[in-house]
Amino acid sequence: MPFFEESARLERGLALWGVLLALSVLATVFLVPLLFVLLLGLFLSTIGSADLLEELIAGGLVPYAVLVVLLLVLVGLLAKLGQAMVPLAQRWESLGFRPAALDDPALPAPLRNVAAEMQLAAQCSVRLYAEVLPLTDARHLRVYSDGQVALVRLTQGMLDDFSRDALQAALAHAVARASERRDLSERVLVSAVHGLDLLYAMGGALVVGAGWLVAGALKFAAMGQVRDGLTAVLFFIRLYIACLILGFASVCFLAGLSLVIGSAITHTVGRFVLRKLNRGRVLRADAKAVQFTRLDAGLREALEKACAPARSSTGVREVWRDLWDDDMMAFVGPQQIGWRQAFVRVHPTREERMTRVAGGQQRP
């Protein structure tokens, strides 16, 4: 079972991906303004205002655009890094979570007993808290840890459907993840990836917002009918305002498209960085789960039965709010993913993990 060997191999290449991420950030800072100038030039040439681009470039458009992109990158990095530095307990209080300590009688007895066994087997010094979510059609858990405290959030379906061995293996995996102390460099790297994702998301928001502005401008210009001189004047005023809105929407669209295309490299490299980090953690936690429980059959059963909750309904999204905006802390990754997530999926597949688990004996 080459869990530890695979984990070590993945983390050896992490430094190279960190360097590639830094280079992709540098490329994005200069590529986005150049794309914006190119697209703006094509747009102005189409409407017969090519001279305006030369005036804008002479007025310092490119340096200002580079500065704006650099500020956006820094704001995203600092925002995510600041969020990662907030203590975990303070974060779950702000979201309204009400977890209980593992020795709290309010928690189900099987959960308390099994978690205590796994914490003792792992010699975990991190104080564990747990919260049972009222989802009976999902068998899933997530674990969050900041090195001081850890929170395990699991569904009622896991408690109902898992055998003791499977529940023990799943909680052993969670305790192994919780006991890992992430150093400052890893925390900065993960925060950098998510901060750069904000740039990609901002570009998409600008593109969508430009579409809504165009629709609103056209609807505004078509309001009312021309019956006399006053309504004709009002019509031309509306038409003038609509043209201004369309011009602003065009600039927003070009800026958003430049951000999406320019930050796609950084976004893709960042996903590979998260993939390297998380695959190493998951494989290592699987290996420790087998060590703690002394049985790999429980981990096999847990992986076979585990399923993430469908997030289509508002109620499920409200119950399963996350402390972080990714799937890195999940026991199993999402079952249904798009082609982009499949290309650089952060979580190793369940089938891949199960093939690494050797045959074992059932508990007598």
C-alpha cells in the first residue's frame, strides 16, 4: 500500500509548482493589460475610432492597467491570507455553527466513543469538536483544522448507514487530517491560489454584468412611444443615456474577458498546486486510518458508501455551509463534476483510493 511513498512523491514536486505559480502571476499581471489594449483596439477599429486608442496609450493606459491588475492580485491575496489567519473557532461562530466537544453528552454515543478511540490511537493533541448535520440522504464528512482546534462536520446518514468499522475508518481519516499542522508557507500558498481565483471570478462577473447592462440599456431605450415633440425629446435623451450605458458595458465586457483569459493560466496552475497538496494529505490520511484501526476493510466500506450531499436545493446549501470555499477538506470529492474540474480536480477519486487499499479481514 504505497500511501506514504505516493504522498512524499507528490510533495517533492510542490516547490516546482510554487515557482510556476509565481511565474504565472507575473505573466498575468502583464498579459491582462495587453489583452485589454488589444481587444479595445479591435473594438474601437470596428466603430471607426482607432485614433482614440493611440490617445489612450499615449496617456498611459498600459501602465495604469498593469497597476490596476497588480492591485487586484494583491487585494485578493491579502483578503484570503487574512481569512486563513482568523482562528477556526471565530470563523464557525460567525457562520452560526454550534459544534460540541467530543465529550459532550449531546452528541450521539457511537460518535463520541469512536472519535475518542481514534483520538487516543492517533495521539492527537488538537481539541476536536463535532457537528451532526440533519441530512439522512448523504453519507459524508468534512474536517477543518487550524492546528489548535478541529471541527468534524458529518451527516446523520453516515451515522445511520455506516457500520462501526466504516465509521471508525472515516473518523480516523478525519483525526489524521486534523492532527496535521500546516506551516505558514503552505497556508500562504493555499491562500495565494484562492486569492488568484478571485481575479478569475471577477472577470466572469464583469462579463455577465456587461450582458445585463446591455439588456437593461436596450430595454430602457425602447420605453414609451413618440407621440409629440416632448416625447421625442425624451426618446433622444433615453437613447443618449442608453448609448452611454452600452459604451460602459462594452468596456466592462472587454475588461472581464481580458481578466478571464489572462488569469486562466494562473487559475489552472493554482488548481494543480491544490491538487498536489490535497492528494498528498488524503493519501497520508488514508494510510494513517488503516494504521489506527488495524483494518483496511473499514476504510474500503467507508469509501464505497460515502457520498456527498446534492447541493441543488437551498435547504441543503444552508445546512452544508463551508468554512472554506473548496473541497479540500472533504472525505470524498464531489461525485458529479464538470470537464474543467475533471481536468484539474483537487480531490483524488474514490476509485483511485480504493485500489490502493489492500485486502483485509473483517472484525470478528
